[in-house]
Amino acid sequence: MSTALDLVCERTALYMDTLDWRAAAHFNPVDATSNPFIVSMNLEEAHNMVFVDDAAKYAKAKGGSLEEQVTLAVLKTMVNLGTAAKPHLSGRVHTQLDARLAYSTDAMVAQTLQLVEMYKEAGLDKSQIAFKIPTTFQGVQACRILERDHGVCCNMTVLFCLQQAALSAEAGASYVSPYLNLLGRVDGDPATGLANAQQIREYYDAHGIKTIVLGASFRTAEEVELMSQVADAVTVSPPMLEELKIKAPSKLPALPKIQVPSIGSFLDNEGAYQWSMTIDERSSIGLLEGLRFFAAYNEKLDVLLRSKLQAL
Ligand SMILES: O=C(CO)[C@@H](O)[C@H](O)[C@H](O)[C@H](O)COP(=O)(O)O
């Protein structure tokens, strides 16, 4: 008899929300996605500490001030995790930029290009990697530059609504990651998250947009099943995959008919875009809370690598 996981995999591509190579070796997903919270969790596994130690030594050898070494060591830790996971994936490793850069296009482009070089040094080329960029107006401009001028695949994240997805597609994003829930909250509103993802799906189909819709942020296994009806791919944590593997498939309600509004061009109209976000309460709260949530884990990674560097 088919399990819930079998049916999810029939409907959509399966990605994993982890950079842990052991979990990747167990499930062999297409892509592996990450964020600073996920990286922090991965580093609680003893077998991944080797990547931190190597990163600290790497940054120390490059020299510079302690804070420059900390920044480099955090990036190298993510590159080490991603490089170890890649042999177990048929697709790409996704690395998320530092959330604290979310309002600086130049800094996001520079950090992405630095990561591309570090992956290259570790043996992975551009066809094997992607970068998660927060869907602020500045983040989308960074995506536009990276996709158009550097052939780097971007995955627009911390994304809650059609406006963000339409703007990302205009900028040529390879992926958008609509979140089903709000980050760090248990009182999410998955029905609204699903309706937003469905709107994005229908809008992309109606406009012939090829950007991959990658569903993210699930609290229950059933939410993954629901999202697999509308997304090209879903990214799922290892414990939830274990749950889906033994779960009987849910009877999914038929998707409701929804209205897909027309969206004007935002790419060169920051004012109109920012206003459309301001009047969308759930998305503007989701974006700000998401950035704060990720930045707290960026800081935690800094603290870990600073202490490793100081001990060398
Ligand atoms: O956006 C992507 C994939 O592109 C995910 O890695 C995304 O960051 C994560 O699914 C979420 O942050 C996880 O959120 P939550 O389930 O902890 O609320």
C-alpha cells in the first residue's frame, strides 16, 4: 500500500530541509535547503563538528581582523556542510545569505559571489548550488543581478504572498519558496499559506512563468501533503519525512476555486511594491519576523565560530 510519502513524491519533487549529509544519504532527495536555524541544528550533531573546526582553521589562515575571520568561518561552515551533502543529492545545495544583509543589494550580491567562489574551491560548480535570498525589494534586485549577470540560481525565501512571487519571477528567480506558516510561531495560519501558494501556482501557470514553486515551512505531515498539490517541489525536515514514510495518505479536500489578481510590474517601482506589502498584514509581519528569526541564528553562528577562532 502506498504511504503518504509515496503520493507526495508522485505529485511533486522532494527536497530536504537540512544540510546534514547523513540525512541526505538516507533519503537521497533532489535538493537540500538550509537556513541559519537549520545550520545551527545540524551543528548540534557531533559528526558535523569537523566542518566547524575546518572552517575556523580556514578563516584563521586567511588572516584579517577577528570579525572578518568570524564572517568567513561562518560562510565556510555552510560551504563545508553543503559540499558534504551534495554527493547524496541529484540536484542542488541551497545556502541562505546572512539575514542581516536583507536591505543591501550590493552586500547580498557580494556575499553570494564569495560563496560561489568558496564552493568552486571545494569542487562544486554553479549548476550544483543555489542561494536563498530574502524577498525584500533589495533582495529581489540582488537576484536580478545574480541571475542575469552571473548565471547564479536564486531561491527567493521568507516569501508569503503573490506580490513577492510575481516580483521574484520578474527578476528571473529560479525558485520561490512560499511559506505555509509564519516562522517561529505555533499559531500559524496554514489555510492562508496554502491559498497564497495556490495563487502563485495559478498566476505562474497563467503567465507561462517557469520559476520553481518550492513549498516550505510545515508544522505537520498533512501540510506537506496539501502543499504537494500546488508546488513543483516541497522541502521537508528529516523527522517529518520519517513521519510521512509510515503515514497513510490523507484524503485531501479538493482545492477551492480562487481569484488570481492581476499584478503590475514592480521591478523598477519600489514604492508600489513596498506599499503592496504594507497593506498585506500577514506578509509584512511574516517578512519582518522571519528576518529577525534568521538573524538571531546568524548571530548564534557568529558566537560559535568566534569562540572556535579564539581557541586556535
Ligand atoms: O525556504 C526554504 C527553502 O527554500 C526553507 O529552508 C525554509 O527556510 C524553511 O522551511 C523554514 O524556514 C522552516 O520554517 P519553520 O518550519 O521552522 O517555520
